[in-house]
Amino acid sequence: MPAQDSSSDQRPIAVFASFSGAGGVERMLIHLLQGFVALGERVELVLIRDESPHLAHCPEAVERVRLHARQTLLAVPELAGYLRARRPRALLAAKDRAGRAAVLARALSGVDTRLVLRLGTNLSTAMAERGAFERWLRYWPIRRLYPALDSIVAVSEGVAEDTARLARIPRTRIRVIRNPVITPNLYEAAAAPCPHPWLAPGQPPVIMGAGRFQRQKDFPTLIRAFARLRAERDCRLMILGEGGGRRRLEALIAELGLDADVALPGFQTQLPAYLARAALFVLSSVWEGSPNVLTEALALGVPAVATDCPSGPSEILAGGRHGPLVPVGDVAALTAAMRETLDHPPPASELRAAVAEYEWMRSARAYLEALDRSASV
């Protein structure tokens, strides 16, 4: 809803974040900012870091405020000064640390700015292999500071339930708003010229994965499952992304004799052009919040297989109705699911309809409601 309809208070909305990479959180924030501006909002982007290619797509109407601190919690005094000077009517904090810093800054500033925190990961699963003391250090400030937030937005039901449990707050204080994944630019980018010779017409089918090369994404399981499938049929695997695990993945590919059939072309700014030409998208993650690339695949009509990890894939795929869900780390189950989906892909129209909730303006309106409504939840 436009600001002029939702509130007579014309103070700006602030978004507090650190743009330090090319990840999904930064991209989703840009989509939100674009939506807020399209709905007539005055928006200020308060930045800890501004080192992301996604900032090139930030609307010109958004005023950027660059803080001097390089770490989120060290920025509390500066953020308090910003709140006193600009008095935004609401502030959206993009991640856990930003939310905690915002609570402390508001207390220090004495202003009435409404605080909303966006959470996008299943923290308990991400912390599961850490020691008890390390988990306590992470959870203690959450339990102390989250009750002071006016609202919490989770990107999936799984993240909402996990957050309520960890923070020890009522589940009713957390609302689920789907990520603003589906934009007009998604379809424009998907229609771009073929970006790789493997994806040209007449080539063997390409199975695609995407994400940072790190433990969370569990690409070794995907590569091993592909090796079994490749032994049965002519197909290829392409994993888009970059990260510290590249050498380990390259070694595994060589060990399995797959150098001619697996490509790691790195991070690609035009991901939709790749994704739209895949025969199958596979998400092999150990944990997620709400995996944007899985949503994009379905929006482009691309069949998908995913692990039933906490959390998000099951919600996107409707418990397996729109694509198979397999146990985390199960090579045999992933191979079978890929085989079945390649042989019997669901209709593209069904896949597109399954992710209608992730349309960018629908999400932007829901965020504005969370930012503008009264603080009592």
C-alpha cells in the first residue's frame, strides 16, 4: 500500500543492513527497496558495508547512509545518532546481528521508531554442530533482545517456528512473509541469449545446482548422485557459484571421472538465463531459510528436486507435490528423484502457480504492513 494511504506520518522508512557480497539476502533487499519505492515510500538504506554488486540495482530514489563502523554491533552509537537525527517511522533490520544492534541503538536514542527484524535462516540447524558454550553465546543475546522488537518477519514457517523456540517468544509475534523473488527482471534475464554452449538446443540435458561452495549446500552429495545417474544416461551437471570449497569439489569431480560432464563456471550475474535452460534444478542443502533459487526455478517452469532440509523446500514444493523431497545427504534417494523427475517432469504451468506467493510487490506490501502497523502483537 502506498505511504500516503497507509499512514499520515511521512517520516522515511529505514532499512539497516550490511551489503558485503552477492548473496540472496542482498538481492532480496534490493527487490524490497524497489517495491517500496514503486509504492511511493521514502526509503533510506543505512549501510554497514556497501561492497555488493547488487547495490548497482538499488533505486536512485533510495538515500544511502553509510556508517563508519565495519562491524554491526560496533555501529550501535552511530545508528543511535542516525535514529535521533532522522527519526524514521520504522526500521527494518536485515539479519540477526542487525536486529540486536537496532534494539540497543533505539534504547540509546530514545526515539519511537518501530523496529522490525527480517530473519532468513534456520539458526538451530546452522548451529547444530557447534559446542554448547558457542551455542549459548549466540542464543543468549537473542533471548535478551528479541522481546524488545516490535515485530519479527520470517521467510518461512520453519524459520518462524525455529526462531520462536530459540528466542523463547510466542509464535504469534512472528509473521511469515515470502521473499520477493519473482520480479519482471527475472523473466527478462531468463530470455537473454544462451550463456553457455552446454545449454544450447540439441545438447544433452543439464542438471543445475547453485549456491556458495560451502558445507551448507552439500554439493558433494549432488555430485555423487549425478555420477550414478550419468552411468545410466547422457546428461551433464552444472553448479553455479563460488566459495572456499571449490578445490574439494574439483578433486571429487576428478576422482569420480566426471571432468567432461561437470562444469563449475563460477558466480553468474545472469543466473536466470542459465536456470531457464536447465532440464532439472537440484537443491542439495543441509539447511536453508527459504531458498530463492529453488523458487526461481519453479517460477521459470523448471522441474526441481530438493532435500527435505530445515527449512523452506518443503513449503515451496508443498510437501513434495511440486517436486520430490529427499533426505539430506542421501545419495541413492537423490539419484532416484532426479531420474524420476527427468523422466516425468510436472507441467511448467503447475510449477509457476506454486510460487505465486513470492511475487515481489505482494511481498513489499506485506512488509509495509509489518513496518507500519501498531506495535502490539
